[in-house]
Amino acid sequence: MRPRDDDRQLMAKVADLYYLRDLTQQEIADRLGLSRPTVSRLLQRARAEGVVRIEVNPPEESHHDLARELEERFGLREAVVVTGRSESPTLTRRALGQAGARYLDRCLKGREVVGVSWGTTLNEVVHHVRPRPLRTTVVPLVGGAGQVAPGVHANDLARRLAQAHGGEVHLLHAPAVVASPEVQGALCSDPGIRRALDLARRAQVALVGVGALVPSSTLVQSGYFSVRELAALRERGAVGDVCTRPYTRDGLPVDEALQRRIVAVEFEDLRRIPTVVAVAGGLEKAEAILGLLRGDLVDVLVTDHVAARAVLRSLRAEREVGR
């Protein structure tokens, strides 16, 4: 037998003991009279040379390929893709909420500062969070949200999330959008509001929703923007909002004067937070999700397969045009 064949026989033997018989690398080393580093190198070579092939068989509805492509295209730490229900936005939001809550459950270890924005999808996330004594400190990332149902307000979401974790909540007693930059400056000088925003900037984890600039959006329902004002933002290049701040398809802020009227963390604040988790789905939010990803504003995306496909389709179409 040639030395090369001997090598492959040994690789196969080591792989069999490790993958099929569940021996540890040290146990294999002791059994075969090898060093542990040699066993490790043989396992690496076995995979590289095709002696071992590892096959992952995800569940039918895991959308593993979509998640992986999103991660690779946008440098995401993780993408979670659930099955969307085009005929029922309510069911899609519920699926997103459950997936977002499961991710938080994996992500949070205890005693983190967690920032939370607002919206109907985040309401579902918080609703499905598993109660655990994590002792997190939770703070809103954005001020109150006008006339919408209390359950989607950042303060209410922060309070409920803190309650689920047996933690502490710091409320942000300010509107999300005010009449002028001068009013915003005066509000942000208030000691209580300043403390809440400073704490939000120091969050280790941020949970954010993504808004689409459409008439049914929470921005319009809140009373902060009219349909006409939303259309004007779109004419200026806005495609979505995060923490009430509108941005372009490249994730850049839109309308500097408006930005200075918003009581919320800024884009640079979000980029400095170690883990920003965005939860959003549905075809109407695809453009907004794409802009958010291009702006390097999130680390983890929880979305549905409808939005994921639309985002990737848009990306491919742009590349075709650019050729």
C-alpha cells in the first residue's frame, strides 16, 4: 500500500472514531498512539480532501439558503428567515415575533443593557419573550409614539421586556418627533431624558423594528406624519425608518432638519452598539430592509422569506444593470 493510501486509511479511521463513534480527540489519540494535534490535523484534512462530507438537512421551512446568502452579502452575524404568510400580515408578524424572541433568548446572558425601539412587530417579539431572571436593564431607543396603541410604544415595550426578565426599566418621557430643533434641544437637556438617552447609547443589545414609508405605516398611525409628508420624504429619497429616523436606500439619513427634531438615538449610536437586532418582514418592507442592511446599521436580521427573496432579487437586479 502506498504512503498516500496509508494516510487516507488513517484519516478514515480517525474520522470514523470521531464522527460515528463519538470518541473525543484525546480518546482517539490515546487509542491510536497519536498526539492530539495530529488527530486534529487529520480531521481537518479528512474534511478538506473529501474523506468526510458533512451534510446539513435543515427542516423544509428553515430557508437556510436565504439566511446564508443574506449573511454573506451583507456581512451579518446572523440572519433568521421564517416562512411569511402573504395572505396574513398578522400571522407573519407572529412568526417574526416568535423568532425574534427565540434569538433574544439565545443572545442575552444576563444583566445586559437592552435598548428597544417601537412598532407592531416588536410588540410580537416582546409578547413571546420567555420569562427568565436575566436582570436586564431595558431602555427605549426613541421617544413616545403619538396616537398609536399603547402596546407598540417604546416605553411600554421596554417596561414589558424588563418585567419578563425581572429587570429594571428606564423610561424616556418625550415625544418621538417635536416641532423644532430648539424644542428637541430643550427636551434633551432635561436630566431625566438625557440620562435615558445616554443609557440607550451604552446598550449592549438593541432591538429595532423597520418602518416602510407607506400610508399604513406606524409613522402615519402615530400622527407624527401625514400621508403627504411621507410622500415628500420619499421624494427626498427615503425608503424606510429606524427609531423614527428616515433613511435612503443606502442607509443614509434623510432631511437633516427633520433629524434634528427627533428624540432618539442616532445612526452612529446604533452602529456603536455591539448587537443590533432588526425584526421586520413582508414585501412592503423589503426596500426598507435593504437600505438598513446597506447602511451597516444591524448585526442580526430576523425576517421572512418573502422579504428576504425580494431583498436579494433587488440586489441581483442592480448588479445586472451595473454590468
